[in-house]
Amino acid sequence: MKTIICGDTHIKESAIPELKNTFETDIFPIQADRFVQVGDWFESNRPTPREQMFSSWLINKLKELYKEVIILSGNGTHDLLNDASAIEHLSYISGKIKTVKGDYIDGEVLYGHWMTDCSKFEYGTHRHTVKDLKDKYKYVFLGHQHSPQKLADNIFHVGSIRYVGWNEAQDLNKSIMIIDGDKIETIKLTSPIQMIDVYDLKELDDISPDTKIRLVLKDFNQFKNSINELSKYKNRFEEFKLKLDFEIKKPDQVATSKQRQTRDNIIREYIDNIEDKEVKQVLEEQFKESD
């Protein structure tokens, strides 16, 4: 049986056009018997009506194309609420649709939504070790981590099919995987909108508008010199964010809470004086994230 393995989708309203394009352009044309999605179908465990409508459209398209469709629950706030899963109702659409809370094991193949001890972003949250999994299963395909990773010859993080968080800006591409008997194949997706970290305002002129941009400001002088230029770029890209990656402190002195407060007050003063409401909102959001 030829199976498409799809990583985290994180369906949310702002991502619906991108997800629709990815499925129609990159995934639907692939002929296969089965489609398995390895968790975090929705971004929120309380999907909006629009997100539910898109989900229903997508499920109906999948059941038309594949003999079997399997959707895994995630492990936390993206899916579960009061021990109920936001995706369980999908199985009532058709007998072809199966929702699974926890792992899905098909013979010697395990599909799951968790970290291993060797996962790039596990940060002490791993559920199993690669050593234990390697000999127990013929293949293991995992969601949860958005960056694709080959953990062993037979163990993989599939990766999300769109750029969800800024720790993925380092990912060169997004992909899905296919298992067909003993053959494993990784298929690069052509349509996801890439995330890029930029460290110099001048670089923005050379970047395609079809990009998610985060401008990383490394010092206060760069911040001062940049804020009045932001209005030129605020609506140019698919997404535009800022990261204030600096402290204001005396040389050779560790920043204290008092110094941090001084830094915050100085930045606040600059933000309060900005007339462009959209630029001010962007700065407000990123100022809060940098706290």
C-alpha cells in the first residue's frame, strides 16, 4: 500500500489560502492508496467556523482521492480540550476517515506525534529514545517537530507542511514523505511561503513579497535608525514581524532588572511617538514578545 505521510498542518484562518494551494499544487496530484496526517490538524482546539469549513472541504477532497485517510490527534492545546479531540468528529464524515488518539501502528510501522531523545527541538520533552524505537519498528514517522529530521535510517520527523514558527526560518524547504513497501521517498513541497530572518533593513528590497519576514534588530541604534523606515515594508510581505534582540546596558555590566526597565522605557518612548498606526502595532506586538 502506497501511503502519503503529511506532517503538522495547523489549520488557521490566515493560513487557509496557503494550505489550500499546497494541497492542490503539491499533494493532491500524487497517486497513493492512503493518506496519514501525523497530528496537529488544527492550530487551535477551538477551531473557528471558517477553519471547520476548510477542514471539511479538505477531508472530502482527501476521501475522494485515497482509499483510507487517517488523522492523528496532537498531544496538547492544538487539539485536545477536556480530554476530547477537535478532530474526532471527522470520522463521522465517511467510513474512509479514521481519527486516532495517540499512536497509529500499522504492522511494523509506527505513526506518532511526539519527540524522541534525539529530536532537534525536544528540550527534555522526549517520550521515547531512538535506540528503543530503532529495533522495535521497521519505520517510525513522527509529527510535532515542525523541522524535518532524519533521526535514524528508519525514524523520521516528517516536518510541518507550512512554516508555522520562526524557529523554522532555518529550514530550507518543507516536504511530505511516501512509503511504498520498502521504498521511502521525501517529496519537496513547492508552494509553502518561506520564513526568513533578516538582519539589515537594506536586504528587504531584494526579497520577494511572497515571503514571511522577521527583521531582527541587534542593537538600539539599529532600532532607532530603522523604525521610521518600516512603513515602506509593513504591507509588502506575506507577514512582517520584528524581533528586538538587544539590551541597553553599561559596558562590561550584566543587565539588572532596573537597567532592563530603563531599556523598556526608552523603547516605549520611541514607539509612543510613531504616527503610523500599523507600524506602531507591529512594534507593540514584538516589544511584548521580547519581554
